[in-house]
Amino acid sequence: MTAISNAFLKLHIKGQPLVMPNPWDLGSTRILEQMGFRALATTSAGFAFTLGRRDAEGGITRDEAIAHARQIAEATDLPVNGDTENGFGPTPDDCAETARQSVAAGLAGFSIEDATGDHSDPIFEFDLSVERVRAAVEAGRDAGGIVMTARAENFLYGKRDLDDTIRRLNAFADAGADVLYAPGLRDIETVRTVIRSVDRPVNILASPGLTAPELADAGAARISLGSAFAINAWRGLVNAAEEVLDQGSFGFAAGKPGFMDINKMMKGR
């Protein structure tokens, strides 16, 4: 495993979760690094929105995602985990190629989802899902080593089948995944059940119904923010624009941090 990947994996401690935010451009990368986070991750949604595209509907290609992740990784000394969606294709070979390119981009980690991208049939069949993870793990190892996160997407797609989710996560661990992730868990008891049922570090997606201390007590090893910060930034833009259009006022411009604060956090040429 590369030095940056090894350092990244060591940050995953059960009960002492790594809080990992997701910048969407170089400016947000710079700010989050300055604020003291210990690792970063890309966000497919945040990146897609900067391009004026929707997420997860063919929003970005593998080449675009890897180039973006490389740019983020080169802009910071922190480990960067790539949001590489479902590996950008249905086959194990697609996932293997994504793994190889993630290593070549200098990423500390990457992830593979078991979501198909087809809302009529959203989750890959069990055996194929496991083979996709195994192919990604082996390709990443052969390319020099990288932290591989395997994602069971049931809960994000309305399939609230906890038994199947745990079965998949355990199979992904057996296939060599370093970190396990079931996004969409909304209550702490379900989180506890998942963490108790597996023997790998577990990443939990931040949710308004959960807190970092609760997740630490449940045994989480990583907490990711997903697209939350990016959405909050876009929300701020929409709210400010609505104030201008609807009220003709500019009160939003008095908020903190201001221009000078943010400007100081950026690099010079």
C-alpha cells in the first residue's frame, strides 16, 4: 500500500471516527484543509453541480471524475478519498480500471457502490456485486495499493433490507474491502447493528438525525459528509439570490466569514 494510503487507513479507528468532508473544487479544498480536517474526499454530486449537471444520471464520466480527484489530491497534503461512484460501469473489469486509475491519480482511497444507476433495478445482483468489489481490490493492490471502500446502497434506494445490507457488507469484507459503508442509515440503533455485524472499519454518512458523539459511541470509524457542504453552499447562493429578487435587499452580504477572511485562506499564485 502506498504511504498516503497507509496513513489514511490508520486514521480509521473504531470509536474515534475520522470526520471526512467533501470539497468540490480547489477553493473548498483549501478552506477545509485550513480548518483542520485530517482527510478529504471528493463528491460526485458537488462536482457535477459545478458543471451544471445532475448527479448519478450519467452526470460525470470516469475520466472527468479521476481528473477532478487528481486535481484535489495535488492541491492538498491531506489524504484524499475519491468518490468513484459505481466504478463507472457494470462489470468487474470496469471497477478494476477505476481502481488502477485511482492509484495513478495519487488518491489515498476510492469507493465502489453496488448501485446500477438504473432506478427500475437499482442494486446489482449479490454475486456480481461481490465480484466487482473483488476485482477492484485486486487491481488496486496490483497497482501499488489503495484503501478500498465498498458500499451497499440498499437504504439510499428505498430497499430497507438490513439483513441483505449486512450480508453484502460481510461479503465485501471477505472480498478484501478495507472499509465498509451503507449510506442512508438514519437512526443510531440501525447504525449500531451494522457496526456490530461486521469486522471492518465502518463509514457512516452524516445525517441530521445523528451526531458525531453518538456515532463514536456506536463504534463508527469514519464519518463522511457526502454532498452536504456543497449543497449548503448552493443553498446559500439560492437564498441570497431570492433575497435580492424578492426583497431587493442585500442583507446576506453582511454575513461572516467575509471577503477578507476567505481571501486569507486561499493561496497566492
